[in-house]
Amino acid sequence: MKISLQLKLIITFVLVAIITGLVLALVFRNVNRDRFDQFVLDQQSQTALATLAEYYRVNQSWDGIDQLLTTPRAIGPGVGAGMGMGPGGPNRGGQSAEARRLFGLADPDGLVIVGIENHWDLGSQLSSTDLDTALPIKIDDATVGLLLTVRHLPAYNAAERLFVERTNRALLLALIGAIVIAALIGVWIARGLTRPLRALTTATQKLAQGQTRPDVIINSRDELGELGEAFNKMSREIEQSNQLRRQMTADVAHDLRTPLTVIGGYVDAIREGTLRATPERMDLISEEVERLKQMVAELRLLSQADAGELTLDLQTLDPADLLARAAALFAVEAHNKSIDLVVSAQPGAACVIGDESRLMQMLDNLIVNALRHTPSGGEVTLALSCQENQALLSIQDTGEGIPAEELPFIFERFHRGDKSRHSEKNQSGLGLAIVKAIVTAHKGSVSAASTPGSGTTITLSLPTVG
């Protein structure tokens, strides 16, 4: 049988209230009984002291005191019959209230004159503890005897029993009231706790069914509120991820369709005899094939990076040497475009741990991108500096720059500022996404800053050795 969380919480609150109430009632009942017994004994002992003192003053001895102590109501209300009798029926001690004996008597030296069964025997000597607790009977500041008092009432008379019954009834009503209140509080708290959980369950089911961003509204600042915020964040990220996935699928299909269309068109035409298989046409088909192979390789690299399976051949590298080698690779192309390619490395820069081929691939992508967007007569600067255990490699161009609204998205896959998908020949739109994947795999970061009309700066941050 399935038991809801709300019912479990209510049962828990009620059980805690019952257990706590029973423990408190038991403790209070015992304490209350002890205090009540002590109150009765204290009250009657004062009457007994006065009566016995008067008896000794009149008789000048304790002769015949045993007869007085065993005569019902001889001393006072509730004190007779052994200084403790009173009307009533059955009692907690298993004897009638008429037969209870509360007090005994000893002489000043501690010899028992009137004993109490199971407490003090006639003629026995009081112990030091009994002497300390016995109440002295004094006449003119002289102790003439010791009043012995039992610690608990052996029986209750009718009035006492009525008082105890009323007290127990009040405890029972208080316990029942506490259970009812605990149940009501439990229902209120359980509903408050399970309401956001039910909302999260409903939102999760909607998310599983493909609904877009089923946000959860949780008006609490506790752990449940944090859970709701985490769910909403996850929902937004899933939506963004799905949107990027759909966009990527469309982009991949679009970018693959163009070279495939070119290749298919030429192959069909050559096969049908409409065109001849000239070297120029075969070179064009080969270029499109290479373009497809490059795109597939780039997509494979990104998928490996997403899965955390991008393999790195790590070694200690000098970032200044990496920049110098990258600049040498593109020196001819920069010269042909009349672009100054400048390397500016901070002396004594620390080394980094990385995969040389991957880092060179990353720099190649950035330099190609910078040269493409820098006009003739412009400048591309490769700079290196160190800051707080980080090597900062920057590639700065003097091109047209990137609009501010485009800047946050330039490292996304297939993103181009120019929405015409093939305005740039042989470019897949994955270059900067690969840069981000490689630098992230090296536990680094990448950022971009740009001013439209003044150029763009891409900065790579890599942890240095030590």
C-alpha cells in the first residue's frame, strides 16, 4: 500500500506528540504524587507536633501515648487512627484509609516508643539518617521526643483520592489536547512541505513530456526554495540545450547539404556526359570532399569534448614558443594580405602544461579568424603575459569588430555574425567553438572583447606550471 509523504509526516507529528505527552504525563504524575504526599504529611505533621507537645506538657511523660496514637481521630482531622486515619474505601496501598498510620514516636535519644509497621519497630534504635529527618517535639526549647514521618502516604482518604483523580483527568485531557493540536500542526506543516514537492513532480512530468520550461513557483527561502530554483535553472538550461541542439542539427544539415549538392551535381553531370571530367572540376569536387571531412572531424572533436573524452598528450610547453611558431606559419599569408603580424611576449613567462597539437590548432583557428576580418594595412598582434598563475595569450586584430549583441554568442557552434550561411568560403562556423572546447579541456578559459570599427581581442587563460 502506497503511503503519501504528507500522511507520513502527519503520523510522525502525532506519534512524537503521543510519546512526548506520555513521558511528560508519567513524569508529572509521579512528581505530582510525591509533592501531594509531602504536602499532606507536612500539613498533618504540624497538627501532630502541636497535639503531642500538649500531651507531654499535661502528662509530663509519653505513658499511654500508644493508645492515643491508635485511637481514631484522637489527634486531629485525618491524623487519628495512628495520626493518619480518615474515611474512605480502597486506596493505592491496598488497605483502607481507616487503617493508615503516618507517624511514629521516639524519645530524645532515638529509642522508638511507637513504631510503624515496615518502617520502625517498637524499641528499636533510630539510625543517623532517621535522626536527621525526624521532627523534634519541643517544650520550652527542650526536646521531649521525636516525631517519625513516613515518606509516602500508604493510603488516600476520599478527599485526597478525589484530588488525585481530578489531577489525572486533567493530565489525560491535556494529553488528548496536545495530540489534537499536534495533528492539526502536522497537517498544516505537511501540506506546506509537500505542496512544492507536488509542484516539482508535476513540472518534472511536463518536462519529461517535452513541454517547454515548466517553471515551478515556490515561495519559500529554505531548502525547498533552493530546490525549486535549481529545477527552474535546469529547465532553462535544458530548453537552451534543446534549442542549440535543434539549431546545430539544422546548421549541420545546411552546411553538409551544400558540398553534397555540389559534389552530386558534378558527379551526375559527368556520369550523364553533360560535363567532361576536367582536372579543374575534379579539384573542385576534391575541395568539397575535404571540406566535408574537415567538418566531420571538427564535429567529432566537439562531441568528444562534450563527453569529456577529448584525449590530450600533456607536456610542459613554452607559450612564447607556441606564439612564435604560430606567427611563422601565417607570416606569408599575412604578408600577401599586407597585414602586419606582430608577436609581443612578456620576458620570462612561465610554462604551461598542455597538448602541443591541440594548442596549435586553437591558435591556428584564432589567427585565421583574425586575418580574415582584418583589412589590408591592418595589424594582428599575438601577445603573451602572466597574471596570478595564469598565462594570458591574446590575439588582437584591427578589423571591423563584433557588435555588442553578438559578442556573448561567438563561441557557440555555427554562430556567424553574418547570417548568410556561406558568405565565407570553406568556413564551418565551428572554429571558435573548437577554441573554447580545447581551452576548457586544458582547465583554462577564453573571453572576447570588441569595439565595432576598432577590432577584436580574444584572450586565452591557461594555468601555469607550479
